[in-house]
Amino acid sequence: MAIQESLSAHRSCTTCPYCGVGCGVSVNKEERANTTAIAVSGDSQHPSNFGKLCVKGSALGETLGEHGRLLHPRLRGKDCDWDTALSYMADAFKQTIRDHGPDSVAFYLSGQLLTEDYYVANKLMKGFIGSANIDTNSRLCMASAVVGYKRAFGADAVPCSYEDLEQAELIVLIGSNAAWTHPILFQRMQAGTAKLIVIDPRGSATSEMADLHLAIKPGTDAALFNGLLRFLSRHYYLDTDYIKNHTQGFADTLAAAQDWSPELTAATCGISIEKLLEFFQAFAATEKTISFYSMGINQSSSGTDKNNVIINCHLATGRVGKIGAGPFSITGQPNAMGGREVGGLANTLAAHMEFNEQDIDRVSRFWNSDQIATKPGMKAVDMFRAVESGKIKAIWIMATNPAVSMPEADRVKAALQKCPLVIVSDCIANTDTARCADLLLPATGWGEKNGTVTNAERRISRQRGFLSPAGEARHDWQALCGLAQHLGYGDQFNYSHPADIFREHAQLSGFENHGSRAFDISALANINRSDYDALAPVQWPVNQEHPAGCKRLFTSGQFFTPDKRARFIPIAPQPPKQQISSDYPIWLNTGRMRDQWHTMTRTGRVRKLLDHSELPEIQINPKDAACFQVNDGELVRLNSASSKMVGRAALNGGQKRGEIFAPIHWSETFSQDSKPSALADSSIDPYSGQPEFKQVPVNVSPLAAEYFATMICAEETADRIWNWLQRANDSSILHWYRVPLENGFRYEIAANQLIHGRELTSRIMDEQPQLFWQELVTPKSQRWIAYDDSLKLLIFSGKDWHQLPSRQHLENYLATPLPESPGQLLHPIKPGVKMICTCLQVSRPQIEEAIAQGINTVEALGETLGCGTSCGSCKPEVASIIRTVNASEDTSMESTPVKQGPAKTGRNIQRNMVQEFIPQ
């Protein structure tokens, strides 16, 4: 299937499958002879994004097609039909449950699933198999926010709306690099006039654009906000009427914060008292304040407390349920909230109900089941420990990659490999987790799915299918219903369309609710299929009181606690459970890169999304690098008490000393030993079960490579290289990574001895007699080409990684006919350049040249080159380049502010410059 631009009038509206912003996507589809042409753009009518898309969303059309897809059920490595697969599953589940009980089986789900998929999975496991062993990868990103909201408000309910970001006068971003992770929302923040304060241990693209950056010590957020609460009390900024009329527990909470003087708070957080007081005074004086927090808060062994200490400050000032104000936890995945609505977490039942006697009875009667689970199941970390110990003997994993994303990932992978039955549903054939599976089930992907998702502002949107399922792929709810029918529960899972599931889900939300539960979409309980197909984005609750939805919650000061009052939670700040030591002397922080998503099973299919960063980079302060004897661009090994990781050092003056940063995306599918999750131990928050990923103690050492090779290969050759690398025990190979191309792959290999092209070609190509090969040896490099009627393998090898040829130039050879003399491809080619703007393919040298010509504002460069005019996420980096070039020409320019546009005129940008060099 060819994917290309189209001006077709056949337009459908759907929702982006990436982050929790939930952007609307407009798809134009045109059927042509033997092809389907797809054009993707932002949906200008969707209230989450009003037509804007980030670079990942803009590239969705390029992720389509059958290349790399899992197209058929596969049992123990061999294709089979669905009936064989489902019969095998059902027999195995029946036998396991009969011999070991229902808690010997488990489902592990994903925020990538649609709500309808989630609902059926939860109903089957908790309602009919009779176990609550069903958890989700949302446990890794949002569980502490869930518990924090429930402790304070009595419900897992985000009070704010995206409109509040534009109405706010102060936005405090805490542990969030929104400029990269949620760029559409960051643009909405910048569209207003709010002051931006960033609280984050590291300098980031977001802190580059802030009015104030508090680079606190890792894990000291609770101390900071306890200090803020004390300041608010001592300087008479409390809303005493709100506290008296709408809350409980304030006296104990204030008492817990009384020792946190500004002096102690500043010292604990490792920041100046001047910056601390600037933040305190800004928060105190600004009624319209949004606290916008993400993984930096949640991924902690005390993440729930950190959520509540932030909420405490909002309750103390009455800034909940008001325009432009509130504690706003930003969801990481497209349907993390939808999964929570249906009970996708192991410790909740369904429709925001709990494992108490009344709710168990209520859901049991609604589902007409006498086998319902009566106690919480295992949360993610405990679940995979139970797989390891043999307590769980069968696990079905859907749309996620725990062999990469879980803490102690190598341990999780080993546990799955020895588990008696591992079933994996995915749309991609080759993932780290799929390689552990006994049974693979082909799932529909974006463009084929049909259902609903709920974004971070409680907005339910439709994901509409516009393509037929690839191969024999089925929707996840269909696969679940198939298992239910084989287990003998066919009557209770007799759905023919996702509208049937959604209607039941809506009915359950209102069943015996009477205003006692926040989640209520009972106004949609009788929705028919045509209305479901046409469903417009709407924020819950959607009920008799709010038939058109509800922008913000708690406007009346009434909450979902027994007495309708919000709860203050006294917080005693706790240090990270993982602590640095002489063996592991530096903190590792992890997070997302600008142009990638999760474990890259989708974004890794798009070549241009790797232009900005194509390999795992370890961001490290130059002074720390000198201590560890690490040079810029050099391979480094990180070791923790749990495992190791390899990446390439990127010296960065904006990275705080004593801390390093690594991206979460790369896996064994793309790169050798590059999973930062493997370094984290299984320390978890005691209330939420969320792992501590943000503070991992490691050591750093250079990985001294003497030789490097770039290998451009056709698809069939790539499989040979992959197989060779998987079975190779060659200690000379120190590290490899690969970049997917349209017609093959590019491999990058580092070794500690000369890479002999003839020997390597022989190993990989198995001496295929039909192939021709040629070599060219120069004083600095060796080059080989293998071909028949087209290019099969091209190798450039040398001692200097920076000086190997332009990778993109070499990649073009896979898409063009070979010249009459293929040896011409071995002649010198200039090294590559760093791409800054992925959307419009604007490189760093282009930007530097324009600045040298006097075009030295972000806006002027956008007008001239286009950088920053699409998704806007490259603007902070463009601003950094301006400062760097100006500083190199005249050091007096360092104190000159960089203008950021009409809405931000006069704003001083942080000057802790982000230095990056990534050869292409």
C-alpha cells in the first residue's frame, strides 16, 4: 500500500494515538488503482488542538502500511488461524485456572488500547475469570496522580480544562518538559500571557522558555511545596473561608509544614533563597495559577505524596474549580484516563468503583456474574515478580512492551522467557516483548481501530477507522470476546460493534450512581450506532446535570468524599529509595525525546523522526564528563546495581552537575544494551505502586571504541545482519544500533578492533555466489559494496565516527538504481549534519548561516527557513543556537535577551545553553 499526499475529498476525523493531549486528526483518503493515498493534518474543529499537530502526529501517515506488521496469529513461531489460536489460549487458561486458581493468570494492558477494548478486558478478568490481576502500563506513569486526586478529592478526577492554560496568569511546570512531551499544550500556554516557572532538576527545552527555572535537587519537590504552604500561611495568603467551608485536615497539614522555613527549603532543594522567594511570591500573589505536573512528580517512590503536597497549596488558596487555576496532572498516554474509567488498574473495579462490599455487589448485579473478583489484584511490578516466581503461569500482554518499559527490564524479560504461557497482542511483529511470546495475536493499528479515548482534560473523542485491518488483524475487544466465548461466556460478550460496548460502559457509569461517583456518562447510555459514529468530543461528566459535558470540576466546592469536603494530606518529605554512593555516584534521570514515542514501535518506522536524535544519548555536564574521562560523542556505559546501559555522550552545559539524562525509547529491537529502565530497581510508591524511574544511582565509564562502521542494507540483508548480531559472541563488537529505512536499514557498529569488510560480508551474506562485491581502501577508511541487480550491502568503516559519510546521502542509494559502475558509491562523501527542525528539515548549519547573515530572532528564522513554524517544538533549540552563535562572535551578547515573538516580547530566556552534536 502506497502512502502519499492526497487532496481527496473523502475526509474523516479521528484522534492521535500518541500522548494524552488527545489531538484531533483530519484524514483525507483517496482510493486509486492498487494504492490508497492518505493525507494527515490537524483537525481544526477539535477543541484540544484546533488544527495543530506536533511532528509525531504530523507523520502519522508515514506509520501506515503492512511493513513490519504482525499479520497472522503465530503459535510457537509458526502462523496459524484464529480458531487454533483461541482454542489454544482457552484450553491453557482453563487448565491453569483449574490447577492453580484464577489468580494464576493475568492481563497486562496499555494506555494505547481504546476504552472499548479496556472495558471488555476488565469485565472478562474481574467479572468472569474472577481475578483482579489486570493492570496497565499507566501504572508506570499516572498511578500516583490517580491516588493523589482520590486522597484529596475522593475521585480520580482532573479538575482543569485546557482552556485554563490560556486563562492562567501563572503556570508552574513541575517535572514536565512540556515543550517536547506535550508541545501542542505548551503552545497553548505560550499563546496566553502567563508567567512560566519551571521546577525541574535539569535544563530542558521547557526551562529554556521559562521566566524562572528552579533546578532543584532530585526528589525534593515535597520539601519545596511544604515550604510554599508555610510561606502562604505566614504571609496571610490563605483562603480561610474556602478552607473552613470546603476542606478537612488543614491544621495537621500545616503543622507538618511548619519546619520548612525558606532557609531550610532552599538548602534542601539546592537553590538560592532569592529564586525560592521569587517563586513563592509569584504563587502567592497570582490567583489564576495552574500547577502542571507530570512524570517528574509521579515516577517516584513518594510520588503520591508529591501530588498531594501540590494539591495542598491549591486547596489552601482556594484555587480549585476556578477559571485559569488548579492542580493539573498531565496524562502520558492517549487513553490512560479511559483505562482508569473502566477499571483497568488492578486496585479498582469498574466505572470508578472500588473493592468494597457495596461496589462489588453493584457491579456483580450489573454484569450478572457470581464469579466477580472480591479483592484487588497485583500491580505491575508485583505482577511481573509473580511471573518470575511462577505464581502467575499465564499472562496476556496487549499493546505494550514491558520487556523494555518495566523497571529491572532484563529481569522482566527473563521472567517472561520462562513463563509457561505468554500471549502478546500487537500490531508490530518484532518487539522485545513479542520475542518472549508463545502466542502472538495480530491487533489492529491506528487507522484501523474504531472506538473512543479520553484525554488529559476528561475529553472523550472518537478514534475512527479509515483503513481495513491489515492481514488477519482483529480489534483487541474482538480477540477478548473470542477468548470469552471459548471459555463459555459467549452470552455476556456478544458484542457486534464498539458502540454496543460503549453503551454498556455508559450504563454502568450511571448505575446506582446518584451523584456519588465523579465518572458519569449516563446521558450516553442509550446512544445508537449512528450517534456513536458521529459522537463529538465531550468532557465528562455527561449526565442529567451536564448533558453537554463539563469543562471543569468542583466549581461549587463540593467533592466526592463522604462529607463532600476536600482533604488536606499532611506530608513528611521522603528521600528517593535509591541513593547515590561511592560505587554509583551520579543520578540518572530519564524521559522522552522530542520526536519519539514510548519504545518506538510506531515512530521508529518514520525515518525523519530519527533526524533529531537517532540513538540513545547520555546528556552529561562537561565537568562531570571530565571527571569520568568521557569525551563528547563517545560511547559510554552506565552501570547500576541492577543492570547496564550503553549510549553516546552528549556534553551539555545545561545539564546539572551530579546528574545525567537518558531517553526511554530505545530497546533491543533498535539498539544494543540501551534500555534505561533496566537500570532502575523495583522501588515503588507504597500507595500507588508506581516505580521510581527519575532518581537512579549509576556510574559512568567510557566505552573505548577504536573502529566504527556504517552499514546500509536492503531489507533481506538487514534480516541477515540482525540474525548475525543476535547470535554473535564477538567481543570485538561493543555496541550497535539500527535505523529503519523505507527499503531497508542502516546499522551503526562500534568495535575495539578493525572491522574487516570482506570477512563481515562473508559472514552476513553466506558467500552468496550471485553477488558481486568491491572494496576501496584509503588511509582513513575502508569501504565495501555487495550487489546484484540492486544494492544489498554498503559498508563504510573508519577510526573517526564523526568523519564517516553523510548517512542520509548513503541511504538514498537504496531508493535509486545502481550506477553502471557501482564502485562509484565508495567515493568520498561529506559527513552529515544535525537536523534541528524535523517537520521542515532545517539543519543546524542552515540556521547558523542565516544567523551569521543577521537573521537572529526565532521569528525571523522561521520566516526565512520555516523552522519553528509547524509544531514549534524546535523553538527552544533555535533560541539556544542564536545565543551560541552570538556568544562566539561577541561575548558581550551573552546578556542580550532573545525575543520570542509578540506574546512573549521582552522575556529573558535561560542562558544555560543546551549543547548537542549528533552526526547524521
